[in-house]
Amino acid sequence: MGKSSIVNMLVGEAAAPISGSGRGCTLDSQGYDFSTGVRQYRIHDTAGLNEGDAGRVPTNDAIFKLCKLLYALSDGVSLLVFCLRAPRIRESAKYNWSLFYDIICRKKVPIVVVVTGLEAEEDMEAWCHREDNREAFQEHGIHFNAIAGLTASRGRRRPNGTYVFQEEYDESVGRLKTLISRYHLVTPWRVERVKWFREIYETRYRLDTECLKLFPYQAMVGSVREGAQRLISECGMSPDDAERLARELEQA
């Protein structure tokens, strides 16, 4: 259980669809509202690149979903919540970390890591700070403002109607909300949206030769004009903004 399960923990109901398989379930970037005490928040369940072992989200579709998310974030970004599932860090986590923290948010936004799947651990928090796990984060270039070990599952339901891990789950919900309350930016970080997406694309494309596989130009826009139409229909862009972005990508 990953990002969508975290969303459901915060919202307090099964609002975001989840998948029990190793493949990603999130094919779109959806916003959900929740509160911590008197403060209201909106969290977006995002489509990552190369999700799961085989990659449920095709790269070109994920890029358009990312564009749709960026275009929707008119109020900016206050916090990144990076979700990992124990016991191991997948190689794709490194790419998604770089994409969302280094490139999209330009290291301007606080980032917290939540590790799920720890309900069987005697001390969920201790798992995150074990030396071997700290070394694994460092090897993947994953650094953060804070980290929390959680369970995103209540576990099996008992005959009496209670759940095996209900206590650990409730504790995890509180820990997660505290993390968000403590580390979010009071004034969201934001930039002009069309310029934002163009610079994200250009930066990622130049980063290393691997991004030719992740972000092939033709896969992203096809013909540039065809891509502009897709930006209008799928990403909610205005025709003027889509034309401007397509034109600037052509020039790039």
C-alpha cells in the first residue's frame, strides 16, 4: 500500500483507489481535501514514472498527467510527501525523487518521507533510523526534512469487528498529520505554470543520457501541434497556453 493509501488515511475514508499488486494504481493526479485540527489542506495523489516492477503508467502518459497536475497547482506547493513501501527501495524511487524534489520543486519545498508496510515491526519509527536503512536512503540520493514509519493498513478484521492493527493505524494517522502540520510551507512556493513545465522538461532532458529513455521528445508531444491539442483536452490548458508551450518546446 502506497500513495493512495496515505491519501485515504488523511481523508478518513476510501477516497483514492488502491492496488494490492506491485503495479501502480494511480493513473491520474487527483486532489483530495482533509484537515488537521482547524487547518485545511489539499493533497494530490500523483502518477509517478516507472511505477511498480513492470511500470503500470506508460512514460508518455505519465508526462501528460504530470503536466495536468502542474497546470492545476495554481496556488503553489507547500510540501512533498514521498511514499515508500518497506522493506526495500525500488530503483524507480531515485528517478521520481529527482523529478519531484530536484526538478519540479527545485529544492524549494520541504519534503518528508513516509514508509509504509511496517505493521509487523515492534517499533515502526526505529526501522526508519536503522543504520542499514539510512545507508540505503543515502545510496539512492534520498534526503529529507523528516521521516516517519507507518502502517497504512488496519490488517485482518477479527470476528468481534475490530482490526488486528487498528491501534498502529490510528497512531500512524496522527503521526502523518503531525508531520504535515509541522513541515509544510505557510506561504506556498509557486512559479508561472507554462514556464514551469517547459523548464522542467528542458532540465530533465539535459540531466543525463537516461532521460532520453524517460523523456523522449516525440513520445512527449508526438508532433508538437498534436501535443498541443492533447494538452488542451487532457491537461485543461487554455488553447493560448498550450500553443505557447508547444511553441517554446519546438524552439527548445
